[in-house]
Amino acid sequence: MEPESGISTPSRNPPPQLSWVNLSRNLILAYQSLGVVYGDLSTSPLYVYTSTFIGKLQNHNNEEVIFGAFSLIFWTLTLIPLLKYVFILLSADDNGEGGTFALYSLLCRHAKFSLLPNQQAADEELTAYKYGPSSQVVASSPLKRFLEKHKRLRTALLVVVLLGACMVIGDGVLTPAISVLSSVSGLQVTEEKLTDGELLLLACVILVGLFALQHCGTHRVAFLFAPIVIIWLISIFAIGLYNTIHWNPAIVRALSPHYIVKFFRETGKDGWISLGGILLSITGTEAMFADLGHFTALSIRLAFAFIIYPCLVVQYMGQAAFLSKHPHSIRYSFYDSIPEPVFWPVFVVATLATIVGSQAVITATFSIIKQCHALGCFPRVKVVHTSKHIYGQIYIPEINWILMILTLAITIGFQDTTLIGNAYGLACMMVMFITTFLMALVIVFVWQKSVVLAAVFLIFFWFIEGVYLSAALIKVPQGGWVPFVLSFIFMIVMYVWHYGTRKKYNYDLHNKVSLKWLLGLGPSLGIVRVPGIGLIYSELATGVPAIFSHFVTNLPAFHKVLVFVCVKSVPVPSVSPEERFLIGRICPRPYRMYRCIVRYGYKDIQRDDGDFENQLIQSIAEFIQMEAVEPQFSSSESASFDGRMAVISTRTGQSSSSLIANEQEVFGVSDSIQSSKSLTLQSIGSVYDDENPQIRRRQVRFQLPSNPGMDPAVREELMDLIQAKEAGVAYIMGHSYVKARRSSSYLKKLVIDMGYSFLRKNCRGPAVALNIPHISLIEVGMIYYV
């Protein structure tokens, strides 16, 4: 469980001046963003006109209506991706991170909206926490007080954020299905037409291959992504330009919004229903904001304004010009509009571009699941960091295979891009609708602008998005029900997990061991103190957990040095290694009892190279010396022993003034086995080593520096710490069984006894999630009646 190595991301505080170095750096990032961010948005021309005109709009299939449809696409692209996202939303980043969770995180820090139970005042001292304007100016805002006062409103806000997250997960299922199916449909335009069954089989093979390659990580093929998307963009721009000039140059007049009025005047209700197809032109827009953490706002703005936007406008214009002369080519409008000599190269590039777009959305889905877990709203899953260099690229095996099964089910079940498009458009528009609402709150609480300005922003964009959303909702019976079903399933999982986790935490909170009882036991705790260090894991950030008294009453011995470890999430994207550890003392010095809080942000990945124990020992040693020197920590006879915490830097390789570390590489599983005095444990360790010869760990031996001026009490405590480390480290965790009380309602029993218990049995155990060596683990069984 090593603190996240300080991987610098390009979005962290870009220099304000637009120097040549800064501009060239942003141009390189803009080039890279084409392959990661815009794969989905740039492949929309494959299916937009088809989805728009299939249906009742076929009755109005004339030049004026086609011109009106293009005008709608042009103004939709201009108002939502360009105005809302590029010019406004990209400025609302959270330490360079974007997306729904970034907005929620900003709101939680500028107002007390968070529902994470174990937050502390010390978290507000984090560097990343103070990002953005100070919230003191709006401290007396009536709206802020009203929202903070009502817990139901804060819960509703979290539910809205989770609904947005569920819709993004829905995108992860629907994007590969519609993109791949649309690209391979080009084979039905050729002379040797494939049957629908053969086409479906080819699409399924491509989808299985796409999900099977996820474990390699995006970075292994990332260098191919940007060139593929660039070739695709050049292709669609050239084809669009050719079609505009060759078929109907008069299409340029449709840039005027007057044609939108004409469109609705002629089509009426049919035109409104067709908006469900028009909105597919902006699917993938959310990725610009969600993937902000990998790039900079300037690089994404440059890529969209100067490359993506012109290419898409010209392509849609050219396709409309072609359709105005060939109104019966609607079903395969994109492929029919390609000049015959370049058909096959464009088909190949289109297929590759859809795979790139799908890849980016699947990766974004993994990130969303990880962030939900950090909020305590998703069961523990295996998170694999696929890149040492690119921050935030992860792979979640269980979610990958679930997505694959759902995508194949939708592809085989619908076999029609129009029906999948109905579902896809609804999911994307719901996410945009939620983002607009959260952004309005950010304008008030974070940017500290007037409520009137936020209301203008909300009403203007909600009106546009509301019209599209209403058109998408009409199509719920024709495939639009899919994102609702997917979101409902994921929301149930999230709610059950969040509810069970909070109930379990509250049980721990109300059954804490009193410090008075602990002090009454004396330094020996009334039992034998054996050599070694006991790391007691708990979710409590303060107090001694009930598991401790449970252990003490059932076993007659305890370790000489006890450390209560709490691993928790804080509402920031990432916590720097210098600020990750909070160290404190629980009881007076002779007790040798400490607390360590390890803090992670919602983007951080917990990785283990076997160094956690050593960093912990060095951090405690630093704290012991700091306590002896600094007056605010020296009052060890004070009554409030628990609660005084100090931030101890844990950057790897930093020289420690407290202890001298001598490193040597050994084969084995745990230092605690290597240094154990027990022959039985050593023999078990040697058997384990024989079975796991590839495991290589560093063994670190600590020594006290020769410092004659050191306080004798401090020296004695440090020596005890070193000797305890030499004797071995044991990890003590609660193996909890959570059950509803007999007096609970039937619904609560159903949620806790069936739903939450099922999820706990089938997700990763806390010991595995925290990378705890199995051979050093002691689990204490406890039943929680919540």
C-alpha cells in the first residue's frame, strides 16, 4: 500500500503566460487528446442522419428539411460543445481534474455537502483542498445554509451525481455497440453484400477483441490512436468538402438559424421527435470535460476549436448536400456519400476510429467506477494501474467482462443502430443535463458569482437540453429504456453498498472503546505485551474501534507497539506523498499506541511494493521526535491524548533524521517472517517462499543515529519501535458479519441481510484491497447488528 508516486499531470497549475514553450507543450497535448478524447465525438457522422430520418421524418424527406436538419446540427455543435463545454465548463476544473465527480468534489469542499462519514478538520489543510476561491465570502449565504441544514437535500445531490455516473457507465455499454455496428454496416453498401447475420457476427468478433485487449492498457497502443483519428478527421473533412462543392454548394445558406424555423414549421411534431437523432451529433462531448485530468484546458480547447469543430461541420454539411440530391440514400447516408475510389480506405479507417472511440469510453467507465468506490458507493473491485507514466489509466477486470456481456447482449438483441441510438442519445443527454445543474451550483458556491448569473446559465442550457431530452424520452419504448434499466441496476448496487457501509461505520462509531477504560488498564493493557508491531485496521479516524476490546477479551496477549491504521478517501483528486500520512498518539507515551491515517484522493490508486511498513515506522519515528521538540505536541499528560495528529512526509527516498535505514533485497513474502523468532513461523515462511519464488521484497533494518543530545525517553521509545519492527509486524482486521436487527423493517432486512451481504461476499476482501500480506494477517470475527 505505497503512497501514490508523484506522477505529474500536465493539467496541474499551467503557467499563466502564453510563452512559446507553453504553447508548443499544449500543441503536443492537443495532438495526443485527439486519440483519447475525441474518438467518440468524431465518429458520430456515421449514424446521425440515419437516426434522424429513419421514422416519421421520412415523410418530409425534401431539400428544405435536410437543410434544416443540418442547421440544427450546426447550432447544436456550436452551443453545447463549443459554448458550454469549451468556453465555460473547462474552467471549472478540480486541481486539473474534470467530470461529474470533480464538480461534486469542488462543491463538497466549498460547502458541507459531503456524506463521507470520516472527514476531519485536518483534511482541509491539504494543498489540493484549498484549490479555487476561498469559501469565506459566501459563508452566510442563505442558499448554502439551507442546503447544508437538510441532510435529505445533500443525499439527493449525491443521488443525482450517482445517476450521472450510472449514465456514463451506460455510455460504456452503448458506445462500442453503436460505433462498431455503424462502421461494419458499410459492408452492406458494397456489391457483395453481407447478410445481417454475418454483419452481426463480425461486429461481435470486433467487440470481443476490443474488450479482451483492455488488460494491455491504453498506453500500449496509444501512439496509434491520435494518427488514426487524424486520418479519420482529414478523410471526413475532404469527403464533406467534396460533397458540398460537387452536389449542392447552396447548403452553406443553412448555417443561418432561419432554416431551423423552416424545419419545424414544415415537420411539426415529427421534427421534434427527430431531435433524438440530431442529439447524437454531440455524444462524446462529456469526454472533453471528463478527460481533462490527462491534458490541459488549453490543449482541449485548441483541438476542438481548430480541428474537431471545423471537420465535423464540413462533414455534416457535405452529407446534407449529398442527401439533398439523393434523398433515398438515408439508410447508409455516410457510406453512400463516399466517392467510390476511396471507399475501402475510408471504411478501414472508420472501423479503426470507432474502436479508438469505444476504447476511450470504456477507460472512462473504469475511472467512474473507481471514483464511486472512493465515495463509498461501490463494492471493492480489483483496480490495475496499466501505465507507469500516464496518470489515471486503469483497468478493472470484473467491470470489463460485465461491460462486454452487456454490450454483446445489446448488439445481438437490437441489431439496429437506430434503436441503440435512441438509448445512447438519452444516456448522453441525461449526463449533460446533470452536469449543467452541478455547474450552476459551482458558479454560486465555488466561483462565488450571483445566483442570477447561475440561473441564466441553468435556464439557457436546460432549455436547449430539455428540448432534446424530451425528444429522447419519447423514444423510451423504442430502445430508450435500456439506459434506465442499466442505471437502475447500478444505482441499486451503489445505494445498497453505500447504505450498508454507512450503517456499519455508525455501529463502529457508537461502540468505540472509551479512552477512560483503556487508561484504566495501564500501559500493559492488563495483558502480556509480546514483541512486535500490531497494525489494527479500522475505518474510524478517531477513537479505538470495538474490534480492539473484542480482541483483548478473547486473547491474553498483545503486541508491544500498537498502531491503529485508517485508510480513507478525501474529496480531492489526489493527495501528494508529502501529505498522505497523518500520525498521532492515542495514549500516554508508556502505552506505545499510535494512530496512522492514510489519505487517498478519488483519482489515487493504492499500489504496493512492500514498502508500507518501513514508511510507517519512519513516519512514527519522525512524529516521536517532532513531539519532543514542538510544544503543541509535548503536553503528553493532557487529557485529550487522541486527536493530536501531525502530517508526516512519506516521499520515497527522503532521508529521515530519526532513523538510519539499511536496505537489502531478500526473497520472501514478509519481513515479519524473516525476522520472526518463532521457528514454526520461519518454517511456514520457507514453505511459502518455495511456492512463491518470484516474490522479491526489500528488507530494511533501522538504526538510531548517534545523537548524544537526544532525550533519553525519546531514545528509549525509538529503540522500542526498532526492536518491535525486528520482531515482526502483524496486520489485525475485523472479519465482520453485518446483520439487520430483529426489530428492523422487512425492507431493511432485505437490503442488509441479502443485498449488502451478497455484495460483501462477492467483492474483494479488505485485506486483498489493501495489499496486506496474507501470512501476516490476523482476522477477528465480529457480528454487527445495525
